[in-house]
Amino acid sequence: MYSRAYKTIVSLPPLVWIGMFLLLPYALMFAHSFWLVRNGMIVHHWGLRNYATLFQNPLYAEVLFRTMRIAAGVTLLSLLLGYPLAYYMSFHAGARKDLLYQLVIVPLWVSYLVRGYAWKTILGSDGVLNGFLQYIHITKEPVSFFLYSPFAVILMLTHIYTPFVFLPLYASLEHIPRNLVEASHDLGAGWRATFLRVILPLSLPGLLAGATFAFVLTLGDFLAPLLVGGPSSIMIANIVQSLFGTAYDWPLGASISVCILLLTISLLFLTEQLEKKWAYQ
Amino acid sequence: MTPDDSRPEHDPAASISKETLLEIRQVSKCFGSREVLKGISLEIAAGEFLTLLGESGSGKTTLLRLIAGFEQPSSGEIRMAGERLDTLPPYKRRVNTVFQNYALFPHLSVRENVSYGLQVSGVAKTEISGRASDALRMVKMEEYAASRTTKLSGGQQQRVALARALVNRPKLLLLDEPLSALDANLRKQMQVELKTLQRELGITFLFVTHDQEEAMALSDRIALLKDGALEQVGSPREIYAHPATSYAAQFIGQTNLVRTDVRGGIARCGSLQWGTTSSDGNVLFSLRPEAIHRVADGRVPTDAVRFHGLIRQQIFSGSSEQLELEVSGALLKARVPAQGPLAGAHEFWFSPSDAVAVLE
Amino acid sequence: MSGKRTKRGILVFAGAVVATAILLCSCQKKEVSLSLLVWEGYADPSFVRAFEEAHHCKVSASYMGSSDDLVAKLRGGSAGNYDVISPSSDVAASIAQAGLAEPLDLSKLPTYPQLSPRLRGLPLVKANGQTFGVPFMWGPNPLLYDTTVFSQPPDSWGIFWDSKYKEKISVWDDLSTLYMAAQMLGYDKPDPSQLYNLSDEQLAAVKQKLLALKPNIRKIWSTGGELTNLFENHEVVAAMGWPLMTNQLRQANFPIGETIPRENTTGWIDHLMITKASPNKELAYQFLEYMTQAQTQKKVTDVTHYTPANPGAAQYMTDAEKKGLHLDDPDAYMQRIYFWQDVPRRAKYIEIWNEVKAAP
């Protein structure tokens, strides 16, 4: 038995940490969302005016829905790229597994900004892609929608978040006992049936975790629209950024943040329930 | 009786009456530079219960996996009912496997597990339901049909795994140490059930185990593997009575290995000597402990080899006593009927026909 | 018992933390040091070192990322950590009005009368008859254009709307773009300060004007480096930018032109202020005096390429430098620049700007 004093002392630092860097900021954000800005100063008048603004001006809902559409697109593309890769690596890569794994992981060590600039170099009017297309005479003029467009935002975010989708997916595929796959083959199921009936259902928790990563991270992204987005690619985090920054309207920014937080929490809650339901081992 | 050092390859009773189902011809398997199977040839008759017996690393599971199709042979071929088997992917072989750890699908119920093979083969739904129920009844698991397999005990999972394989009516059932995860009592019970099931269904069983007692209890024939090669193939009685090698003699049952010098049809070891058909030279004999008797216990045949032994140790085991005898410097194990404590020097005998010449 | 011990432990721990904090603070205060929170380039060693040597002190600078960063830090309660700040004209007024800056005793700043009278006359940093900041550096938001596309300088912001330049225009992610559209609509007539006090109807019209511009916008830039890249990579041919970028692009041998169109443009002016909470006010006065002296201003210009508030700096420049910074005729140049002012309805402006950016 540990003494109560020992327990208290051991649990104190994490509690303080959680309190100071998690609960307190959230509480402040929550409180701010009910306050107002008057004459450039935040005044502590409690009210729902910020939330009313959010619902009255269609700007916020529109941008939020657009952000969710982008997030859904990024999630889907990341899955379409990440799943086959994880599947191939886990079941068919053999000795190349470790090398491929490193190749997937390495981009995570490259700064987000560097990757953004790399995409600019590739997609720009004078970029590698346009240069190539003109060289082989597929296009005459530079294709402008490659860069500074929603396409570029989705492409860059997909590139960035595919490893986040890949990792939990790969982990869950690696966790599937290989004798289950053998058992399935043994019972007469080919690779397709084995995938649909055994591998896919057993990888659902990883798939869900990966999808949640991609969706939630995209939901909060503001750099990709700044770096490669077009004049209309603004996302909800850019609005929050401008409200906390240029506009000095922390209360309105906080109210959007609260909405996003609630959205994210309910999403995480939902996926956790599903993951529990789908976790068999 | 005459001493016999021949090495019978087949149990005549098992192989004559039935046709060959599976034929393994010169099959080798290498993993990198390591050769785990060295030119195995073996035939399995339809309806036979054949056990691959060997220590871990002997290649018995690899051979099973080659037959199931999870591995490809490096050379040689496998035929089933005359057709090439080794060129087919596992899902096209009429072979089913009971895996060592059962490999039940954790996301499916007991019934769904059992129906799996029928579903992926496109069997009609109405038929699936009936056959799955029959299979579950056969292994006495019908009341667990709706359960998750993860909730079942080891023995129950074992039965489901068996039902899942048998429901497909395979020509050949492969069992990879299916009982090794069960405790001793349950294992004994499952052995009886397995044997009964095999007799009733008439399906050919290829059973892998490292447990020689289990192999002896269940098998029509045993194929003893050592370091990727077949050491001896035969019925349990045959191998026990006429082990071909010292390894077979030691692995199946207990034995005394007696090194002798044979000259002119006479084997000599210290003060002991007996007639043999072995040719001249250094010959190893296997002598089972129960073949050694006490002269005082009954009639001694005329051709018996008699000798004096000093009792070094005595272990009482119910119906018999195990003795450790010192005979002209060597130690021999003997098993004699229980008769209370013994000590000192006694006279013993064995029949020359019980001393079986074995290869090293 | 254990509870008591815990309390004592916590007390000891807390005591240690407080003691360490006090120690650290007192260490910091021992050396006379001046803390700046200024734009990058405003604390370059090329001119700050001389001040440090002359006054036997240490100047430590933090750089602000944006005007809002500065406001946030000052309002966030860390005002006491900084002695001197350099707000731009957009937030200077609100800092002065919020009482975050010290009203200046101009008699302590002998150089003040030498500064551009036009800049000194702006109402930005004045409140209740007091002055809260000294003009430091300034610049316009000119129209930048690729001279390979425009052989003559464009004479109107109106070319931004020309369908010839579809997806070839860039504007600043800033309210300045809003002001520019308002100028196009003539809202700067007769009183330019109207730009900073637009009515709802006028803002709605500005929004429509900017929505009509969107098809031509390739990218809304937010950092200086980004705009120079846009030109260099031939993504855009004209943009609203800063003189700094003109300089950088010229150094990179890019054919860039800079002009102020006939509608005029907005511009910014950075002031130096002393924070209300500054513990080193005397030293801070000396720093303000030093930084506005003609010779220092020339050195700041060398680093930043902004135009100095002290026209006297021109005497240390070559004719080309003077012309580049428009110091050959600063008054005529300043005529064409509407310096940013406080926008009372900043949130509304930003909402409109966000709506423009969010529109499909």
C-alpha cells in the first residue's frame, strides 16, 4: 500500500499540468465566448450575443460546412491512399516492410511549412507539374487550378495527414493474427473475400482512429489555406485566427472555438463508442 | 521368435485395404539456407488417422502447412486423389485445418464461424443453416451458437474450430497440435472424442503433435520426424515393438540402449551375450524395460539371457516397480510387477527376441 | 498524520518555487536593461549597440508578429515587461486611448521638432491634448507591377478589375484592401478619414466591389515573402504591396515597378511609445531621442528600407537612395498617402473582409 501522502505528491504534477494547460484554458475560452468587446476592450458582460452572431450571419455556418466538406474529402482521400498502402505493407511487403515504413514516416519529420513550399514548387504556374505538362504538349498554358485552389488545399492536407491515417491503420492490420487470414483461406475464401469478411472488419477500429485523426486535424487547420489555398479557400480556423488576431474579437473567436470543440468532442465520443463496439480482442 | 532388425515401412492392415488419398513425393522445404524438410515421401490412405510426431523444429508443422497451402514446397510434389495439390492456392484445396490456437474469427459468432466456409463457397443459405446446426450438434456446441467465440473456454473453442472445419466435409482434415493448449483431463477427453468423430465420419485425419502418448493413443499410423526427415513410419505397435532407430526407440516409450559387439551371430556386451541375425560389427540394441524380468518371478524360457544385476534404485508406480540395475558397470532400466521393496543383487533375464537391433 | 506531512510537503514545495522565482526576478533587475517589443529590424545591432555603449545598458528586443500580437501582449497584462513599443498606425490610437502608453514630455525629446511636421500633425497618437508616441518610420501600400506586362505604370487601381488579368492579381490579407476598394468607389472624397468610418451601406458596396475582383485574384498574400514569391514565380502581374518588396525584388533583378495610382493609397506609420508600466522611463526617453536622430534613422533605413520620419536622414544618403525613399520630395509623396487611422468598427470591417474571402 502506498501512503496517501505519496499518492498525493505523485498525482500532483499531472493534476497541476492538466489544470493549468488544459482545464484553465478551456474555462477561459468558454468564459470569453460569453463576453463582449466594447471600444476595443473585452468587457465581462455575460450574454449569448456571440452565439447569436454565429447563427445570424451565414458566413460562419457556410465556412464551417465548407471546412467539414474539405475535412471529409481529405479523410476519404487519406483513407484511399493509406489503406491500400497499409494493407500491402502489412500483408504483402515481406522484407521491404521496414524500409517502406520508414519512407511513410519520414515526411512526418519534415516541417509543415517546408512541405507547403514544396507543393508550391510543384503545382505553381512555373512549377514542375505545369512545366512537365507543357513539355509533353498536354497543355499550352499553365493550369492555374493546381495551386491556390481548394484542390491544392485538399492535396496538401491529404499529403500531410495520410501518415496519420496510415499509422493506426497499419497498427491494427499488424494486430490481426495471421492465422485468421490462413483460416479464411483454408475455409475456401480467396483474397477478396478474406479482405471483406475478415481483414476489413478487424481493421475498423484502426480505420476509424485514422479517419478521426484526419478529419479533426483538418478541421482545425489554417496553414494550408494560407500557403496553397486560393482566394476562396478560407477555412473556419482562418476565421478564428483573424478574430483572435486582426479583429481583436476574442469573444466571438472563442464562441466559434467552443462550437468547434463541441463538434470535435461529440465526434470523438461517437468514434470511441464505435471503436469499442468494433474492438474484439 | 527370432531377432529382427528389419524396418517395416507400412502397416499392412492400414494401407492395403484402402486407396491412397494423399501422396507426398520427395518434398523439401527451405527457409533461406535452412532446410527444414529433406525429401519427405509419405502416403496417407483414405480414412486413415495419421500422426506426424516429432519434437519442435522437426518440420512436422511445416509439412502440414505445405499440405494446407500456406507454404510452397521448395521441391517435390503433393498429390491428393491423384491430382496435383501443391500448385493450388489454399482456398482451392479440399483440405481443412484445425489450428493450434483455433484461429476463430473474433468478430463473428460461433454459428457465423461455422458457416464461414459454406458462405464463401456460395452454398445456399437454407443449406448453410442446416449444415451449421448439424456440425454444432456434432461437437455439442449448439447452445452456444449465438455466443462470441472470445467468451468461450479453450475446450469449447476447440470444438467450434473442429465444427468449422468439418462442416465443409473435407477429404482431409489437418490438425495442428489442436489439444496442446488444453489441460491434461480435457485433453484425454478430447482425444477420445476426436477418435470417435474420425471413425464415425470416415474423414482422413492428419494430426500433428509432439506428444508421443497422444500419438500412440489416437493414430492408425505414426510418421516420426526428426530434423526434417522421416525417422520411421508405422503403426504405434510396430514402432514400439520394432523401433528402426535409437531415436525412435527412445522417443516412443522408454528403452535401454545396449551397445554390443557382434561376431559370428553372437552379440556381446560385457558378460551378456545372445544370438542375433545382425552382421558382424558394432550393433546397438533396444531393450524395453518391461522385457527384463526377475528370475525369481516365474518360469524362465530356455533361450533367455540370464544375468545378475545390483538394484541401485527402486521407484514404485502402482502396478509395477521401476528398477535401475547395475550390470557389469552399465545401468539398465527394468519394470517388474509390484512386489514390495527389493535390494541387493538379483538374477534377471530377457528374451533375445526382445532385444531389437536399431540404427544409431 | 500523512495528511499533515503532505501539507508540509506542499508548503515546502511552494516555498521553493516562490524563492526561486524571487531569485530569478532579482537577478534580472540587477542589470540596467531596456526591453523592446518592436517590429523586426527595429532593434538591429548596427544602431542599437552604440546606444548600449553610450548608456551602459543592455537593450533586449522581442519582435512582434503583428499589430494584434502587440495589442494582445499589452492587454494580456505583460505590459510591465516592455519599456518601448512600436505600434503601427492602425493600433496606435487604441493603445494610447486604452492608457497602455505613457503621455510623452516632448521637452525631453530635442529631436522631435525635426520630424516631419505632417507626421507629427496626425491625430493618431494624440488624446486629451497629450502626445503618446513619436513618428519613427513610414511607408505607403503602393501598387506593384511586373514591368514586362505593363510597359507604363498603371495609373489606376482599376486595372485590378480588368478581365485581362484574370487570376493574375494579388491583394493583401488586410483591411488595406478594403480601403483600396472604398477609394475606387470614391469614399475617400472629400474626407479621406471617411475610409475608416464607412457606413453599413458603403461597406456593403465595398463588399460587392471586392466580390467583383475575386475572379482576378490569384492569391491573397499575408507575408511579404509570399508576395515576392508570387511575382517571381509569375503567378501574378500586379498587387498591392510594400516598398520593402519592391526593394527585395529589385535586388533579385526582377522587373518590378512601383507606383501610387491616381486614386492614391493608404499607408502606415510606426510610432515609438513608452509603456505606461515601464520601470525605466528615463532610459526609454533617451532611446526614443536616439532612434529619431537623423543619423540613426539613416541606419534603420539601411536595414528596413522604410522611409524615415526624420527628413534630416536624407543628408546621409546618396541621391539614388533619397529618390528610392521619396525623400527628394517627401511632402508631395505624402500627399498621396492616407495614413491608417483607428477604425472604430474594426470588427465589422473584418467581418466584411472575411465574407469576401469566404465567398465562393
